[in-house]
Amino acid sequence: MKRALVIDPDPMEQHRVSQILVNLWPQIDLTTATGIRDGHARLGRHMPGLLVTDFYLPDGSGLELIEQTLTLYPEAARVLITRHDDDAHILAALRHGIDGYILKDQSDAGIKRLLAGISKGEPGLSPEITRQILRRFHRQAIRDGSDEETLRASVDTVGLTRREVEVLKLLSQGWDRHRVGEALAIRPSTVAGHIKAIYLKLNVSTRAEATLAAVKMGLVNLES
């Protein structure tokens, strides 16, 4: 990671995230801002490899900056670090194509681990957020009356292979490609190939979206 833009109205949180990034990448070109106006100005002249923002800023929503980054710098990673863990906020963020949703009450080590993983294309969801997503879609599946046969048919429809299903299940639990490779006795590079195929078949571009798809297809066991 060469460049990052951190936006948070709280100086202590801004400093905390900045220190985590510097510890991860000592040579990183780091810029900070406190709100939408400052963020827009810095985005215009400072292409980030990583945007980290809170949900609510003094003059607007961090989602505005997520949208701008997606348009200007589609290859940049977009991460929300916030205290909001309810369905409405999570789903709004996922619809904006975020790469990570991290809660501020996570330890520094936990945030550091998730940010490092995001830079490698790995899941960027705090464990609490993953559980919230799973619970929501579990409730939805019950309301829709989805049964095992219907869910199995949805897997067949998108054309996932048995191995791709195995990989998707583990990815949706937050495993990185190295751990998946160890569990399935295949190389990380082979796992990466399966991930690309999964993304293509599910028409998704992030781990968060793949996790949602896995939940909808009944591939994730909430009790595990």
C-alpha cells in the first residue's frame, strides 16, 4: 500500500487509524481529513490506494467519498471504520461497493489484521458484522420459505463446482486464501484461481458480496 486517505472527525480515532497504517506500511504516503469538503479536496489531488472513512462526518456521509473514490479511482480499496453495526448501515455500505466494514471497538491488532487482508483482496468485515449479515439473510430465508432443494438449485444455476463451493464456504467464514489452501490441501495460487471463477459466476467483485451470495444460497451454517 503506497497511499492512504483517512477521514474521521475525531482526532484520536484519526490518529489511531493513521498509526495502524504506518505500522503496517512504514513508507505509506498518508493524508488525513475531518469531513466531506476536506476529503473531496484531497481526493482531487491525492490518489489513494486506500480510503478509510467514518460513516457520519460533520458535513455529510462518508458514503459520498466512497462513491467519489469508486468513480475516480476504482482500483482503490474503500473501507468504513465506524461504530454503527445495524442492518440499515451495513446494507447501505455494501450497496456502495465497500471493501471493508470495521467496527471501532475492534482492537488495534484486529483492525491491523483486517486492513492487511483487504490489501491482499481478503475479507474486510469485523466478526460482528459478518454475524449480523448472516443473521439477516437467515431470517430472510425463513420468511421466503427457502428449502434445501431450492437452495441447492441456486448453486447449480450459477454453475459452481464442488471445489468452488468448498472455497466459497471457507471464504465466507473470513478465511484467507492461505488458510483455505491448507484446509483443502491446495496451493494459495490455486485458491486465487477458484476465487476469480467464483466472482465471475456470482457476478460479484468483493468478498463481502461473495459472502452475501453464500448466505442466500444456504452455504453458510449459522451454527458453525
